[in-house]
Amino acid sequence: MNGNLRFENKIVAITGASSGIGRASALAFAREGATTVLASRSEEKLERVADEIRSFNPRVLVIPTDVSVREQVQHLIDRMVREFGRIDILFNNAGNAYVGRIDEGLFADDLNKMLEVSFYGALYGTQAVLPIMKRQGAGHIVNMSSLVGRKAFPYFGRLLDHHARDQRLLRRPAARAVWHRDLCNHGVSGLDSDRDAR
Ligand SMILES: NC(=O)c1ccc[n+]([C@@H]2O[C@H](COP(=O)([O-])OP(=O)(O)OC[C@H]3O[C@@H](n4cnc5c(N)ncnc54)[C@H](OP(=O)(O)O)[C@@H]3O)[C@@H](O)[C@H]2O)c1
């Protein structure tokens, strides 16, 4: 690794790293020199991503985690601290998507499954990592969300509702300000995504 990499010496956890955006993000962080920690439920898929990363960066660790289970998220964070002594970035990316009509029988069940993963999963991750980042006086928490939290699309009701909740908690000015101020008061820096996206 040369010294010009943007994430050299950074310890980065990515949930939902076994496929899609999480896998791509893990590869991108690793290419920029980060030590990546890959978390999702499938150990087999995570190991495949880890093998890709190892071909150019040996610093990668797989920790199978179901983010909807608070104890497993706590274990992820505890293990990272034991292994590396710090956590610089937590990317709460894991999510699942169900589309369909509101009058279908499974609508409410599917909505709950989505909330358990992307809403509570992100909350558990944030709660577990905050004490570490406060102690460090630095750190970043990145929460995945979606355009469907703001804009309605046919048959995307479940996604709309759960991403709207994410955004109510994370992005509405008052809630965001509290969340952001709380992090900053403890020396944790973050990107105010709504403001910076404008
Ligand atoms: N793709 C899009 O167009 C789009 C648009 C807006 C927002 N998003 C959001 O972006 C994120 C990633 O989307 P994607 O398209 O990359 O999806 P994807 O390819 O289906 O990946 C989802 C990831 O989440 C993991 N996951 C699912 N349930 C989990 C659980 N209970 N615990 C831990 N990990 C879990 C999956 O791994 P395992 O099966 O191994 O657990 C997988 O790695 C999601 O939050 C999604 O809502 C996507």
C-alpha cells in the first residue's frame, strides 16, 4: 500500500457486505487501503467477497452477523474492538426489499422484516459503536436510505414506509440536528447528508 490512499489505516465495518452496494463499497474501501470488516448473515458469500479483497489487500475480516439481532450487532462491534482497538467507519447498509400491493396479506409482515433489518439494524449498530467513537473522539456512521423514502412509486408502499421512518429519524431537520449534535458534542464528526446533498 502506498501512503496516498484515502482510507489507509482506517477500520471500516460494512453491513450487508455480501452483495450489491455493500460488496461494492467493501471493495472500494479496501482499494483505498482500509481494513474492512464484512458483516451479513451468509458467511459463505462474505468469504467470497473477502477472497476478492485479499487478492489486493490482506486486511479483511469476516464476521457473520444478523443485524436484526441486537446481540449479534454488539458482538460485531466488540470483536472489532478486540481485533483492531478502534472503529473509524460503520456503514449501516444491510437491507431487504419487498414490493407489492398494500392489500396483500403479507404487507405488514414484510414491512416488519424491513424495519427489523434496515431501521433497527442501523439503530443497534449506532448504539453499539457510539461509545467507541466517543472514546476515540472521532468516527463516522453512514446510514443507507433510499429515494423511496421521499417519493411514492406504485407497489413500493412497504419500502416507502420504512425508508420514510429511517428518514424521519435520521434526516428530518429536528431529529437530524439532535442526532448530529449528539455525535458532534462527543467529538464524532459526520456528514449532514441532506444539507451536503443539496
Ligand atoms: N439497489 C437499489 O436500487 C437501492 C436503492 C436504494 C436503497 N438501497 C438500499 O441499499 C442497501 C443495499 O441494497 P442492495 O441493492 O445492495 O441489496 P442486496 O444486493 O440485496 O444486498 C443486501 C445485503 O443486505 C444483507 N442483509 C439482508 N438481511 C440482513 C440481515 N438481517 N442482517 C445482515 N445483513 C443482511 C444481505 O446479505 P445476507 O443475505 O448475507 O445477510 C446483502 O449483503 C439496502 O439497505 C437497500 O435498501 C438499494
